[in-house]
Amino acid sequence: MLDQAEGFVTADGRKIGGVVMEMKNITLRFGGVVAIKDISFDIREGEIRAIIGPNGAGKSSMLNVISGFYTPSEGEVWFRGKKRPPMRPYEVARQGIARTFQNIALFDGMSVLDNVMTGRLTQMKAGLFSQALWKGRAEKEEIANREMVERVIDFLEIQHIRKTPVSRLPYGLKKRVELARALAAQPKLLLLDEPMAGMNVEEKEDMCRFILDVNDEFGTTIALIEHDMGVVMDLSDRVVVMDYGKKIGDGPPDEVRSNPDVIDAYLGVAHD
Ligand SMILES: Nc1ncnc2c1ncn2[C@@H]1O[C@H](COP(=O)(O)OP(=O)(O)O)[C@@H](O)[C@H]1O
Ligand SMILES: [Mg+2]
């Protein structure tokens, strides 16, 4: 059984910790459209949590609630044991939550290195004023930023394109640079909105490996949206299934895959 504080061990021997994020009875409306209807689920320390469901199910909206981009119409967001007041996305980022977008959101004209560097912005402590007053601290911070950025660049194997403007990169590499930028913030919780959408088989395999490696090496908790059931089965510890804004399944991949409601919602539905 799941224990709220202690966590559990998965069928393949992965240790999952206590609850870090809890969504309680979340509803999100856009005018007359109800994008999310009274959904509750949690995310546990160290796990890879997938959110799946047909197009328009409300998956991106849910990720946007977690990242502070949308404020839920009803319900509560709990993070690390505390109820979170309505927050701006930058405040959420400062709490250690980073994300990538369904449609790549990089600075096209800037180099890979500079794009990844922008991921450090939420982490910078020294403001302009203290930079002027206290040069030492700002310098130390700059060195720490560089080191983290270089580590991420090495880790995601993008050294060879570090000086290349993002606009010149193929799609799969752009997605990897976006992951690098998110990782540079050293998030506790990483949110990935369809990290493999539009990729060819080889790019997908690479991205899968990097996601698993990030989780393993940095201990990062990951919540990801993905359409490809095979990928979800390979990657995730637990899966939330959404359909028309409702939660229709929640559990380990094998269990979810054999849930009749999930099969109904999923089979025969065309995905892009
Ligand atoms: N900013 C918005 N304004 C109005 N409707 C929106 C907005 N964002 C999402 N929606 C609607 O909410 C529903 C869920 O969308 P979304 O969360 O993008 O689904 P998914 O990511 O599962 O494909 C859809 O009906 C969509 O049209
Ligand atoms: Mg979406």
C-alpha cells in the first residue's frame, strides 16, 4: 500500500519517496469550457509520473496549474507539505519547479549556451545593487552558474553545438536544449509537456534515455505528458489518465493499461 510519508518500492525495484506535490480537487474553467474537472492526484519524491489522455483532455492545463501559469478555479495545490497560495510562474520556479513547453519556447537567435544560461536566472541571488557593492559574491555566483550549465551541457551531450544558434538546430536537438535549460535551474520537480512529440524513433530513444538518466543522476522528480503508450510504459512509475477534463485512471502503468475506461478512451482515438 502507498504510505503518505514513507513511499514505496516499485515492481522493478525503484524506491519512490513521500508525497512532494498534491493536487486536491482541482477544477479549471476558461469561460464556459471546463478544462479540468475536480481532479486529485499526487506526485512522489523521485518518481517519474506520467499524465496521459486524448487531445483536449486537459493535460497541458494541469501542467500549467502546477507551474503557476494558471490559477485553478477551485481546489488546492500542496507543495512539500504546505498549501500553496496563488503564485506567479516565477515564484513557482523559485520553489524548484522547472518546465518545458509543448511548443518549444527557446530564444531562437541565441546560442545553445546562452539559452541554457537563461535557465539559471531563477537561481540568481545577487541583484544588480549587490553586484555593484559586493563584487565577490556576484563573481562566485557567476562561476557556480557556469559550472552548473557546463555540467548540464556535458550530461545531455550537446557540447558540440554549444555555440550554435538554436534556430539552426534540428527539432530533436531543440527539444534537448529546452530540457537542458530546465535542468540548469536544478529543479526538484521537472515538468515536461510532450518531450517526445514530433520526434523520429531515434530522437525518441535518446530523449527517453536522457529522462531516465536525469531522474537517476540528479534524483529529479519528473511529471511528464506523453502520447506514446509504449514510452509511458517504459518510463513511468505511475500514470494519471485524463479524458475530457476528468481523471479516469491512476496507478502503475500495467494496471492503467488494463483499466477498461482507459482502453475505451484511448483505443481508436487518433493522436497527433
Ligand atoms: N487558454 C485557454 N483558453 C481557453 N480554453 C483553453 C485554454 N487552454 C486550454 N483550453 C481548453 O481546455 C481544454 C484542455 O486543453 P489542454 O489542457 O490543452 O488539453 P491537452 O493538453 O490534454 O491536449 C481544451 O478544450 C482546450 O481548448
Ligand atoms: Mg497539451
